Amino acid sequence: MSLPTILLIHGAWMNSTCWEGFQARYNAAGYTTLAPSWPHLSDDVQAARAPDPALASVGLPEIVERYAAVIRAQPGPVVLIGHSFGGLVVQLLLDRGLGVAGVAIDSAPPQGVLPSWSALRASFWPSLGASRVHTMSFENFARDFASTSPAAAQRALYDRYAVPSPGRPFSQLVGGSAAKIDWKNGQRGPLLLIAGEKDLTVTAAMNRSNAEKWEKSPALTELVVMPGRDHALIVAAGWEEVADKAIGWLEKNAPR
């Protein structure tokens, strides 16, 4: 039996480079992986730090459609793994019937899931201004994104992965219907929500609230809280455990 294609969807403040470890691990296991960056965002970190002016116009609908087109172009089944805003995109795609199963890691909140105080401090306030491109400072990254890593590791992670992000997707979380989900949708594929216990950007409580919203649907939804993990859990030390948790769950629960 052929393996499904894995589509990896990054979040804000990073580009597709954040998936380099996951891709190497999954490719070695025989999977085909795809990890395109958001529209108008370079896959090269250095190039992404001098962003295309068009990036400022990119919002959540454009991001979702970018990955929807990738799914439609594949000849076989696609499973989805997303982090942060990418986790929200995973949920929106599954709600549309795209992707046979998904894993949302520290997912940004869909409409109806209230952000915590620390989430507002970490991402929403630094990205105010829908028509602008924003850069997260190292201080914010260390405090809110990679808070459990040692100082030297925080600097290395920031230098390796941090890139500017458009403000428009953040403004769309609190206004309009771009992040709206049909919580009663029983036709979508199985979904795993992975939360970091120590995440200050998308707290474990926000992930629990997200999972509770899906209780209205008969479709499979599960929540796993990973002890001691912060928002940088897909790139920080121990990311392999997160990668294995995601693919192990998909291998068990994705329709064959």
C-alpha cells in the first residue's frame, strides 16, 4: 500500500525551513513530504528576511488557498501537519473536506476560541497593523516562543528560523469569518491537537478549548499535551518526539 503524502504547514514568524527536521525524518521513513511557504514568502530564511512587499497583503484566506491548491494537485491522499497558524490552516482545510487526516500543533485559535493574556502579548500585539509586515524581536521570541530553551539555544533558534510575518492573518482572527469553522462537521477527517504544556503563545488551555469545540462533531478529535514543551517544540531540542507523535497518530487514524 502506498503511503500518503505529508503536507507540512508552518505558522507565523517562520517559513518552511522550520520543517527541515520533520522532512528528513519522514522522507527517511519512505514518505513524500511537501512544505511550501506562505504566498510571497521565500523558502530561504535569509531571503525571507528581506520580504517581498506583497507579503503585507497576505491574509488567512490566501494562505488556506495556497495549501488547498497543493492538496488538489496531488494524485493520492494527503495528510496534514501544521504548527501554530499552520495548525489553524489544518483545521480549516479539514473542515472543507481537504486532507484525509490532520495534526494541529499548538494551533492558532479558530473563531470561538479565546486567546489567553500571554497569547495576546506574544503574537497579537506585536503584529498590530494589518497592512504591514512585522518582525518578532529576539526578546519576544526568547520570552514567549522558546521560553523553556537555554539562552544559547534560544539565540540559535532565532537566528536559524525567525522571519518576518504579515499582520493581516492576526487581524483576521479577531474580525470577520476567515477563521470560522463548522464545529458540527462530522464529515471531516480525524484530527489530533498537540499542545505544549509550557507554551505561552498558544497555551494548553487554548488547545483544550479548541478540542472542546469539536465535541459537537462525531468526527474523531484527540488532544495530547506534551509535558515541558513550549511553542518552539517543532524545532527545539526533542522535536523528534513531536514528529514521531504526529506521524504515529496519523498512521493509526488516517483512513486507508
